[in-house]
Amino acid sequence: MADEEIHKGLAGVVVDYTAVSKVNAETNSLLYRGYPVPELVANCSFEEVAYLLWHGELPDSAQAARFSAEERAQRALDPAVRQVIDALPASAHPMDVVRTAVSFIGASDQRAGDASPEANLAKALTLFAKLPAIVSYDQRRRRGQELVPPREDLGYSANFLWMSFGEEPDPVVEKAFDASMILYAEHSFNASTFTARVITSTLSDLSSAVVGAIGALKGPLHGGANEAVMHTFDEIGTAGRAAEWLDEALAGKRKIMGFGHRVYKNGDSRVPTMKAALDTLIEKYEAQELLDLYDALEAAMASRKNIKPNLDYPSGPAYHLIGYDTEQFTPLFVASRVTGWTAHIIEQLASNSLIRPLSAYNGPAERHVPVKERV
Ligand code: SDX
């Protein structure tokens, strides 16, 4: 075997600098451009956080007004994008619908060949503005419901919920949803963000990098976990069955979705903030049984493997209570993380180096093709 040191999964490997966010496993904390994320959730809207991730500073009132006007003007689902979505069968996973719609938007964008920071910021804003319409419309078409056009008099999250459910959201629901969008927005070099950076490092375009990132996020070890958490709850059924279910699952070497993290080894810093948001929804919808199941599985996991929940664990039930179909949970993650992905794409381009690691060969030693006897 080769004597090179292998870093499987790039675990623990620092590959570059980033100024976008700091994930600190030692202090179990997360900063977006230097601001503690719980403070951003308590004091800012997701629109303001998107601006912060892209521009490095929170917007002043004039900047916020201009940014909001630009975003609100682009919210409508273009008829051509609607046709692309309608061409996909109901059996297509919502993540495949989002990936296809984003690819179509990128292919149709007149700015596709312009990789300047200004053009990429504009493309990022377009995706930020349009993803709520894509996700909302895909859920409604599967339910046999009509498209709900956007409203420019509502903030980002209120409009997202308006387009999804056809009614103005209760302030409790809007606040919990907006909190989830802020918490999901950015997390340094996670698998989907690093995918976007690898694609960008070849000087490919922003749309290709976002499409690749969506592909990476779909996996249940990454963004797909929030959908899988709800499937787990459905499988367990009641709090009383959680311990028995977990014993069987662990005996079968199953990964328990919504638990564990590559970086945080003592619990995901975002969980307390998202759990507080979930608690407001549990109170509003009187979902005590769901809370009992949530607590029972967490307690059972703590006593068996001491592996703590990650952000997907409280987010899944929150989206369920808000009314989203389970398969739409990861597309909601896309709508949020597109801000972090595009901030990293722009940062990668600003000081680019082609990302191309080495490998240690452990195949057959050199050998030669037997020359056929020429007859
Ligand atoms: C996200 O990177 C990011 O920042 C991602 C993210 C973001 O914001 O972008 O935070 C979003 O992806 C959160 C993670 C969502 N994924 C899940 O919830 C899926 C379940 N989690 C596991 O698959 C796992 O915890 C990972 C993949 C998240 C992290 O795993 P690691 O760091 O590769 O660790 P590992 O798989 O090598 O596990 C170490 C040990 C193993 O036990 P042994 O084989 O050594 O006995 O811990 C066990 C694992 O079996 N383990 C689990 C487990 N997580 C780790 N066992 C059961 N269930 C789990 N969830």
C-alpha cells in the first residue's frame, strides 16, 4: 500500500480561507461575516442576512430598500420555467425539479457568459428571488392546486408562505420559517458549498456551480436529512416506540437522520435556535405528540450513542407543522443555501486556484498487454 497519509472525506483538512462564515467546533458557535447567527435570527430578516453574506455588511435602510425592491420585482415564476417544471413527471423528486429549473434559468440567462462580481451578484439575486416560486409551484402542482402569484407587499418569508399555501402566514409561522432560512443559509465548506467551489475553480459558470451544489445537497448524509428525519418519525409512530426502534436501527448499522455532524462533535450550534422556533410552532399547532416523539428519540440517542441532533432534526418537524410536504423540505434548504453557495462562488473567483487534490494509487502494479500472436 502507498505510504501517503489519506484524508478520507477530507475530514479535518483545511483547504482554503473564507471570510463568509466561521464554524467553531470548540466554542460550538457560528458567525456569518463576524456576526453570531443567533443575534442575526433575533434582529434581522433573511433578506438582510442574504445581503450580509453577499456584501459583507448588513444593509443600511437605503440599501435594504433597494435590495428588497430588486428582489420583489423578480419573484414571479416565468412561464417558460413553469413549462419546464410541468414537463417533469409528478414522480420526479422535488430536488430534481429544483435542479432542472435552476439549470434552465441559467441556460436562458443573457448574463451567463459574464463572470464579473456584479453579474454574479445579479444572477445570485435572481435565483434568491425565484426559488420560492419554483418550490411553491412544484408543491401546489403535485396537490392539484393552482399557481399562486407572488405579492410585492410581503417580505421574503411571508411571500414564500403566501405562494405555497395561498394565505398570508400567521406571524408565528413567518418568524419560525424566516429563522430556518437564516440558519440554513451558510455553513463554510460543507459538501454542497465545496462542490460549488470545485466547479467554480475551473472557471465554469455560477449556474453550473449551483446545479452541482443542489446535486450534492440532495443526499441524505447532507441536506436530504431533513426530509429523512420526517420519514424516521413516520416509521417510529409514537414516542413509546422510539427506544425500541432505535435499538433495531443501530443494530442494523443505520445512520439516524438528523443526528451527528462532521465538524460539531458536541452538538450543532444552530439547534437551540431552531428548536426554539419549533417550540413556537408546537405550541401554535398543539403538537404535543410530535414533541414527545422528538424528545424520546433524542433522549434514546443520547443514552446509546451520545450523538447529538444537527439542524435538520428540528427543521424537519417545523416544516411539517407549517404544512410542507416532506419531499419539499430539502428544496426549502436550497432556497436558503443558494445565498451561501453564491457568496462562496464569488469569493472563490476573487482568489481562484483550480481545486485538484492528489490520490494514492493502490491498483495493480504496471503490467503489459500480451501481444497476440500474429497469424
Ligand atoms: C448537514 O457539513 C455541514 O456543515 C453540513 C450541514 C450544513 O449546514 O451544510 O451542517 C448540513 O449536512 C448536517 C448533517 C445531516 N446528515 C444527517 O443527519 C445524516 C446522519 N448523520 C451521519 O450520516 C453523520 O453524522 C454525518 C455524515 C453527518 C457525519 O459523519 P462523519 O463525520 O463522517 O462521521 P462518521 O460517519 O465517520 O461517524 C463516526 C461514528 C461512526 O461510528 P463507528 O462506525 O465509528 O462505530 O459515529 C457514528 C458512525 O456510525 N455515527 C452515527 C451517526 N453519525 C455518526 N451513527 C448513527 N447515526 C448517525 N447519525
